[in-house]
Amino acid sequence: MKLSVALAAYNGEKYIAEQLRSILDQLGADDEVVVSDDNPSGGTRDAVMALSDARIRYVEGPGQGVIKNFENAIARTTGDIIFLSDQDDVWLPGKVEAVVSAMENGAKVVLHNAQVTDENLVPTGDTMFALRNSRPGYTKNVIRNSYMGCCMAFEKSLKDKILPFPDNLPMHDQWIGLIAERSGDKVQFIETPYLLYRRNDASLTGQATTFSQKLSWRRAILTETRKRCL
């Protein structure tokens, strides 16, 4: 069984080497990490190449934002199980083993918990599951999304359903989770935190959204998942 990691990067040079080391420590010789860099003129390429690991495949991103960058990374994966990864977190020991075990027991999508930390990886005491009231369910996850890409993995059979991403998605990770739920695929939530989720300036600068924008996104994702799962 080959494992792939789809990592979307943008000006990721500050933390990406630490993240990649934590990933590579849990991968086998035939596994891969696809790093899609949405700013190839920045410092990410040098930070990635300095690791000199043949399992890393560096590719230039489309330059159209985070959703299309993840689409680019996912499309280039060749593994049986695809993990999603941000550029500045840290994988904890046992993550890959736990996810693969869940997949071998029939799960098509796996979501595990994460410890929230500050920029220096000092835990805040929060977990992502607690903050998001995370649990499976199609309607629940349309209204309030549980699916965090940095904590997700899915079977390659979903690629044909999720790609290409629609243009009007709020986020790629919610789309993947909802497609699986709408299709009746087994999703598994693992309560154990297998990731240090680093909160820093980059992760805290999301645009505020209006109520009307949220309604528009929900209508769009309901429509698109219905179309894709006919």
C-alpha cells in the first residue's frame, strides 16, 4: 500500500522543514510527499530541496489560492491513501499507523483530533474536536464544518468524485468530507490528537465572512455535492 501526502505551500519556508521531517519519519521508502508551492519565487523551494529526500516531489502551484493549490497537489498523488497537510503543523507519532488501520477496517475518510498550540508549539489546552464540536453527519457538517484538512486522509477511490473542485467552494476539506458522507462512504473520527496545530499569524488572518456569504457557500456546497453524487 502506497501512501501519498498532498501538501499545499505558500511562503512556507519558516516551518515547512520541521513539518516535512515529522511526516517523512512516518513514511516508507516507496511513499511520497507532493509539495505544491503557490509562490515558487519565494523561499519554500530551497527549504524543501535542502532536505534532499527522494520521497518529496516539489511542483509549482497554479497561483490561484489555497483550494486550487490543494487540488493541484491531490491530482498529482499516486498513492492508495492520500493525507492532506498544511505547511506549518507537526505530525505526532502514531498518526499514519492509526489512519491506515482505520482504512483497513473500511473507512474511506479518516479525521483525527489535533492539539492546538501557539507559534512555538506550546499547547493552549484546546483541541480541534472540542473547538468545532466535531462529529460526522452530512447536515451537521454543512452547517458547521468538522473536516480539517490537516487532520484528514482519504482513499484514492474518492479522487474521481472530488476532482476537479468546483469554483465556488468555501474550502476543499469540507468538500471532501461531504462528498464521502453524501456517497454513503464510511467516515471515521479518531479522538486521539495526532497533530500539533500551530496557530500563527498566517493561520489567524482569515477574512471575516458575512451571514449572506455563509448562506451562499452552504447553498453552493449542497448543490455541488448533490450533482457530484448522483
